[in-house]
Amino acid sequence: MFYTLVLDRSLEPALKSGHPWVYRNHLPKHTLSTGDWVRVRAGSAEAYGLFDAEGQIAVRLFGSAPPQGNWVEKRVQDALDLRARVIGPETDAYRLLYGEGDFLPGITVDRYGRFAVLRRYSPGVDSLVSVVASSVGKALKLRGVASRDDGELRALWGDLPPPELTVRENGIRLLANLYDGQKTGLFLDHRDNRQTLSRFSAGARVLNLFSYTGAFSLYAVRGGAQHVTSVDVAPAAIGDAKRNFVLNGFDPEAHTFLSTDVFALLSDYAARKEQFGVVVLDPPSFARSKRSRFAALRAYTKLNAQALRCTQPGGLLATASCTSQVSPEDFRAVLGEAALSADVRVQVIHEAGHAPDHPVPASFPEGRYLKFLVARVLP
């Protein structure tokens, strides 16, 4: 039984194209509760989804046909089949299920070796969580699938993971804490970007800002970097970065690890005219809503200008933005404004986003949140 919501005809193109969200301000009056299945209509278009009584996104849509039979298991298997094509044998930590990108909106699943972590972004999809967890666990013969929605790890299927795991990414070994680590444990979306950085690091002095547990730093060393300075405000992250160096056979004593504020450090470096051959700038999201977008653009511009002042002529700035509120066009403009502020000229030599285990439907640009630019400072 589906409650029908009739939307304004102007939303027909979005519904026909397969956009997975209906915003609350587009809804007519209703008597729905969280978790109710609904049929949404706009003109001749129709789609089916789950309702959420709170939050900006009121309905997450799963397709133009009513769900039947083992449809969830089929979509999970399709997502796993894609990963089998795009993930190499030297990687066992990656995104298994990317919510809207794999046509199961509101749910993501990340793999860490023999374990996986599921996150749900709406209580409206709670009825699907156990099916997704068991489907993933059984299909991949995992030891356990856990949820991490409120900061606490809970078993959904099988066992809970140990306090710390060692996983592989393109042959590099990484420590992963699924209980307290950022996101679900690691930043898996930058995997291909780290590989790109490795190719650009040979012989360079590298400065890795907001380094977390040092993944970009490890790739730089593997790529032949002369010296890497890793900077993060969290002492625990710096400690884990050093351990990751040891885990991969790299001597942490041959490199520099700083637990300090990135903004203050860049100001100090700029004042001393300290420069590096490669600077990696991967800050946290500065904008989680449209309301904070302009403040975020200003912050990105200021930070990138400081980073450019610390990049030597002929050197490279690898810079990232991880918010969907800043478009690729916005981010390129940020780099241009930053170069103007730093009184340098740059050329973009590489542009990318997240790895292919984060697929994005053509009708859903909001899913392409990660921007990654590599710019050369002209001598």
C-alpha cells in the first residue's frame, strides 16, 4: 500500500531523470510517518520511495517501479559486481555501496578487509538496513558488518571488528580504527588521487597538510619523495601516521611530523619564505549547507593562497574540497582567486574527483562532492 504524493508538474523532469530526492518544501499536505512507502507523482512521471519526517530531504526515491521481491539484494549485488570490476587485487578497503550512486539512497557501506561499516543517513530507510547488511556480509563472506550512525559501533551481522585493523590500498598498508576514526575509519574516496600524487612526488620535498594518519604522505614516499612533512592538529593522528610509516617499511625519523594548527603553520612558513616542491591541501569540509557556502569559498581561497605562497616556483599544489556545496567550477575559481592573492600564476595539470567505487548517476550532481586539482606554480 502506497500513499500518493502529487507534486508540482515543474518537478516532472527531475522525477523522470531519476533524481533520488524530494525536498520537504515541495510536499503537499500529508499524514505520513517516517519509514512509510510513498508513490510520488509529478505530471506523467512516477517514482517510489521512503518518507522521512525530519530533515531537508523528505523522500528518498528508489525507482519508477514499486519495489518487489528481493529488489534490495539485487541492487546490493549489482554494486558488488561493479566493485569487482574497478577495485584491484592490492586493495581491500573501499566503498562497497554509495547510497544514491548505487540506487539505495540513504545508505553507505565501506569495506575494511573482512569487515564492513554501514551508515544510514535517514531513519526513513531503517527497514532496509538489516537486509543490506546481511546481503553484503554473505556475498563477500565477511566476518562482520557493523553500523556507525551515532558514533558508536554496533553489530548488524556477524562479529564486531577488533579495535584496530590493517588494510591494504594499492599495496600500501594502513591502520584503520573503525570505532573512533574519521568517517567510517579512513578517507577511502581519495584512493586514486593518492596514486596520482605518488607519480608527482619523485625527488620533491612534500608538505602534507591536514594529513590525518598520513595516507598521502605514504604515497609520496613510495613515489620517491626526498622528504615529507605531515601536519595535523590531532596528536593521535600524527602518532598513527608514524605507525603507518613503520608498517610500510619507511623510517619515520627520516621525515617530519607536526601536530599543530595548519593555518598558523602556513603563516609562519610564508613569513619565513619556506617553500616545498609539492604541497597537499586536503582540509575538512567548510560548508555543510548552502547557508555556509560563501563563507566556505572565502576560507578555501585564503587557505589555498597561503599554500601557494609555500609552493616553490615550478612546484605543485594538490588541493581538494570535500563538500557538494562547492561545485567544480567554484573550486577552479577559488584556485584562480588564490593565485591572484598569492601573486603567482598557476596552470591546472590534473583534475579529478572521488574514485570509481563512488559512482554518480548523471541526474544526481549532488553526489559528486569531492574535487581534486593539481596546479603547477609557474616559475
